Amino acid sequence: MGKKTFARTLLLALAVAAPVLPPAPAGAAQTKERARVEKITELLAVVRDEETLRADPNRAAEAVVRLGEMKAVEAIPDLVRLLDFRRTFDWEEVNAGGVEVVNEITLITTAKRYPAVGALAAIGRPAVPALLKAVGERETDSTAGENALAALMGVFRESPSKGVKLLKKAAAAGASPLAAHRLLNAAQRAENSLDEARKQ
Amino acid sequence: MRRSTLCAMALAALCLFLWPQEARAQYAYGISAIEYDSNTKEVFGYSATEVDYSAGFYYDPYVEGFMYGPFGLIDYGSSRGYESYFPAQVFTYTFNALPNSEYDVISDHYVIRWFSVDIIIYDDDCYYYFMGCYGYNWYDPYGFSFLPGGNFGPYNYFWGWNYYGYVPEWTTYVGTTAVGIFTPPDDPCSSSTADKTDYMDMSAEGGDFCEPMPSVTIGAINAVSKHSVTNETFTVPVEVSPSNNSVPITLSLRTTSGSGSAVFAANNSTSLTITQTTNVEIKGQNESSTVDNIRLEAKARNRTRDTEDFTVVLVTFQFRTSGTLSSDNAARAYIAQQIGTDSLGLFQSTGLARRIWRHNVEIVGVVRPSNYRDPIVLQRNVLQARRYVNNDPNPQFARDNFPDTTDDPNLVDTDPQSGGSNGRVFDYDAPGIGFGSPPANGTILRARTNFRQWATAGGVRVSDYLYWYQRLSIRQTSNGVVIDNSQNGDNAVGEGTTDIGLGTPRTRFGLFIAQNVPDTMEAGQAYNVSVTMMNGSDHTWTPGEYYRLGSQNPHDNTYWGLGRVDVPGPVAPGQEVTFNFTVVAPSSPGYYNFQWRMLREWVEWFGDWTPNVVVNVTSPYTYCDWYQEQSCYNNGGSWDYSTCTCYGGCGYYGGYCY
């Protein structure tokens, strides 16, 4: 049997056998995915519960962080809604005999202070449209607006100039004059902070 | 029965029965046989021809025997027998036979007519030529060479003078026999199933002398730490099937390329034998020069069952407090955005984070091997943190041993290859202090903090500990918050540890790390305890200079049977030392303080007090006589376990009721 004939026969045999071959081992992956979905549902229930947010902010913060770690795209709308949800650490503010002491034993970044910022940055590119929308919809000076910008720049932390460029593009194609103005303003702020850091 | 005996090649023989065309019960027999001795690695060949009694009247047997090996002819020979009395036999032989090779014996069988009859000379000229006379010169009575038997043989030369000569004997080929064997592998049981079966088929007795080959599965090994640095071992599960396996499995560790080494913790060797599923502990000896260059291999009967390649990883640190963030630190831009600068050192931050005075530090983990690709996480905890307001020596804030919350993944760079790092990972921190709302002018806030940093790969610590500290003081003025430099040794950040007291830092300093002591003891009983301290001074502690751990609370007490414990050996600055010692609980029940502190005998006490442990010393448990106890209850008495005495009830005396 020639080489070509042999190869043709082999291919034909495979083609015939393929439909009856056992399916790819998807069982484990499906189980894992199901567990992931269940966990995300559970975490979303925590972050959607206003009572937990108010009475047990640390639990809510942990849930937010976990959603980010899991890169839960399904949670993006909830996380954007929680951009101004603030977390405090029990060691950071001390009242020492009437003196209010700020005690950052370690740096508390925006993402630590506002866990949704870190979570959205961790989710990465899939969160960008929602974050651009949030920047355009919120007052630039508001906490939520600033945090939307911080999360967006967190997504582009390794190449911040790309983040600035994206903001400018979004401003040019702004849904409304106000949104375009806010986006442009945010781009300017981000650019300034980069320049300031470079100058230091 | 010994395997060697079983595995010896028995005999594969083929007999060829050769007979004349007209059956008159005259037979010639041809035999080829071969035998392999697995002990001596010798192959014996045998070729033989014989004729029966009737044929023996007219014929002699003759044989040529050849032995062939994998590279061709090895040995040969020929032999003539005598009538039916002696067969023709050839023995062929070879030694050092190769395993898994074919050896053959081929035998050509002949009969030789040994008398002549009816010589008829057709050519008278042969007288003149003295040669070449020919005619029917021999007779084949049984037809070994003709059909049918009883005919004369073909022309043949007749040699002689005046017809006095001889007729040469005529050799007649009657057939060939052949037999071959495959020599077994050196260890037949280590071969493939097919080879083993073949071999067993050829053995004399066959049977199940080859136990089933076990299967071995070595678990994943992420990274192994250099043990002399971290004291860490890596535990890898090794699964053996079947569960009742008794075939020895040899685990070995070897370096496949470059440098680096690891040993088994159980025997400090590169070889370990197991038979059952077990967890194996591995210690890294020398760090790898390249990734995955150490191989853990499991072999049964010299046959590889499973392998796992891994890397011995070592991370060392660079502690950076000046200059700018490293250009290959992927978190650089984010950090700059947070604190408004990418410079290191003491700054008032201006970025997104709170605007307070901070020490910006970058911790660089230098990874070996430099081409390691998996994440290396630099972790940190806060050993001690104290905050003092004004000159009050009592800290307004004090907390020990808590994890540093470095849960902002944007602050770290765990990829040893990102940004062309070629084996560098990064952590960053900027601890700082400030005032919530401006206090009275002149208010001073002082921070003293000790940190401990280490690196992990796949959850395994792969670095020594890096200790670093921060001393920072700020003062409220009418112009805002400024750095307060009124105290020597203040506003510093660096490697090592610092005295966490309010005042000027002491130089001879012992930092408490951990202790292990039971909080309940039985009076008079001995207990093993341990206390770990770190040498935070710039001087090595040695037993010869009388550096010791001394009892405190009360000072110099001997409640625990001893008041001093020597350092077990030299302890360099920055090193931890664990004092393992045995205490004897006080003989009287009660609550006792267990607290210690470092001292240099006859010079000074120094450093941290260990956290006080109030130990509940209980009465020793007494084993009472069960019969006495039961008697006491049966007679309405009350039994005292501590003294084994019965009170009350019927007349008692020494616990017995009468």
C-alpha cells in the first residue's frame, strides 16, 4: 500500500470512527463550571443584600474581592453599582486620647479601600465598556466617578497611556455632550496624574 | 523454585523423521535442539543423525550442524556415525548470549553408503588414462536417494589401476532440521507483557513467577525549596497500584541538566524504596540552574513507571528605599498613580491614596533559576506595630503578628519574566501615618513597625525571611504636618528590626517571634516547650558570651525548674533561634506566669518580653483503688479522688468498709 493510499485509508477510518468515539472528557470541566456558577450566584447574593452591605461590610468586601478573583463577568453591573462601596480596616483609624490617628500600616490603595475597583480591574477588558459608561454617567469629582476611572486605569495598569487613549476615543464618540465632557475630563486627569508621577 | 531455574531455557527440539520411499522400516532420524542457560548466558546447540538397525546394514549417518546468532554464523561442525550403533552428533555452543536475541541451530542430515556393488566398466580406455572410468558404481537398497529403492546410484568416477581401485562413498542428503529460540531479557519480568508470555511459554514449568508490574503515579511538584535556607520540605503523594503490591519500587532523584539537587528527607539520599502508596518528602539541596532539571523517577524491576520533573527554587531579596521603582516592575504605573510618584523613600503622598507621610519601599525578589516562569508571591506580615502620641510611653495602638493585607493584586508583580525581568518579582509598600483631623499644634505621632517578608512558589516558602522596619514620626504645625526629627534614629526604614519602644532604639535587641507552651500543666510533671526569638541586634549571640533566655514575672524565678536557657549555638543578627527546653511544673497547684526575656549574663537584660502565659497547674491525677472506691459508694460514703480516701458512710477506715 502506497503512502498516500495508507494516509487516505487512515483518514477515512478516523472519519468513520469519529462519530462513535467517546465524547471529549467534558464531565470534569462541566462540574467545575457548575461549581463556579453556583459560587458566583452565592457571592452575588451577598453583594446584592443591602443589609449585609450595611451591617457586615467586611463580608461584602470579601465577596466583591472574590468575584474579581474569579473574573466573574456576570458580576460587572453589580460591581459598577458598588464602585463607591467603602471598606475600612480596624487598624487604620485610631482615636488616641482625642487625637485622630491615621494609621496605614500598609498602603491602602483605591482598590483596597473600594473593593469593587480592584475587582473590576481584576476582571480586566470585559469590564471596560461598563467602566467607560460609568465614567461618562457619573460626576468626575464624585467618588464613584473617580473610582470608575481608577478601575479603568487598573485594567490598563501596565500600559496606562492606552487607557488614556481609550478615554479620549470614547469622548469623541460620546453618547451625549455631557458624557463626552466627563470622559475627556477623566482622560485629562489620568494624563495629569501620569505626568505628575513622572515629574516626581 | 528459583526463578533462574524456571527461566532457564529448556529445550526446543524438532525431530525430522526421514524414511526411504519404499517403507521397509528402515529409517534415518534427524534432530536439532537448542538450550539456553539464563544463569551462565550460554547457548547449547545439538545436531544429530542416526539410522535404524536395518538401514545400518548399508548406511552410516552423517550430520553437519550450524549455530547462528543475531550477527550470523557462530559455530559449526560435522560428524559421522557408525551404522545404527553410533549416531552422528555435533555440539555447537556460544557464551555471553545477548538478551532478547534469536539463536538458531540448523542441521543438515545425510546418510553415507558404505559399500559398493556391481561395478560395470563401460570404457576400456580407462586403462590408458588411468582415471575417469565410470559406471553404475553403487547401490541404494532403501531408496534414500532414488525412487524407488533398490536402484543403483548414478555415475561416479572409478579410481584405480587395472580395475583394482575403490569406489568413493556416496553421501546422500536426506533433509534439514532447524530450531530457534529467543533469549529472554536479563530480567524476564521487566519486559513487556508479550515478551514475558513468550518466555513463560518456553520455560520448563511456566506459571506465575512474574508478579504483576505495579503502576506508580507521582503527584505534581510545583517547586521545591532549598532546605538549608527555609527548612521546608515538599510532600509529594506517590500512588502505587495494586494496593497489595510487594514489588520494590525505587524512587530516585537526579539532575537532568545543569546544576541543582534534591534528596529525600527520610534518608537524606537520592534513592528511596517503597512498595505502597505513600507521601514522600523532598528537600532541595542546591537551587536549580534551569527550570525542571530535577527528575523524580519511580522504577520497578529497573523499568520506569512514572517521572516528575521539578525545580529547586531559591529567592533572595533586595530591599530598595531610594531611587525609583524598577522599570521591569509591572505595578510601577499603578503605584505612581496611587501615591503620586514612582520614587522611593520618605514622601508625603499626592496620588489617589490618602495624603500622608510614607516610606515608599520596593522589595525585589531575585529568583533562581532565572528562567523560572510560575508565579512567585512575595508575602508579608506585620510582626509588631506600635503608635505613640506625644511622649506617652504607652502605645495608643499596639498589635502583633497579623497578616499584611496585600490583597490589591495591582501592587505586586508576581511574574518572574514580565517586562523582561528574567527572574525578578516585586512587592511594594508605603506604610504611613497622619492625623484624621488636625490636632493641636505640636502634637507628635510616632510609628514603630517590624515587618517580615518571604516568597512562596506554589504555596511553598522558597526564601529566607527578610525583616524590615520602619520608624516614622510626624508633628502637627501651623503649616501642616511635618516630619519630626527630634529623636535620634527616627524616620528610618531599612532591613532588620527595630526596637518598638518610644525612645531612641536600643542596639541590643531581641525580638519575640513565637512560643509553644501548654496553658494547663499537671503539678510536678515535665513538659517540652519552645520559645523563638530573633536577634535584632548587630551582634552575634553566642553561648560563650553567655547570651541566654532568662525567666521573668517574677524576675529570675525558678518556678519551672530552671531560670536560664543558653542559646543553642551562634545566632547571627537577623536570625531566628528556637529555644527548646523542658520545664517541670511547680509541685503546688495554682496559676503561674510563664514569661521570658533575653539577657547577656552579668551585663544586661534586653529585647522583648515573651507574651505572658498564665499556666493553670493542676493537682496530679491519682489512680485510686477501684475496689475501695466502689466499696465506699456501696456503703454510702463520699470518695475523694485527690487523696483516694472515703469519707462518711458506714464505718470507714483507710477507705475500707467493714
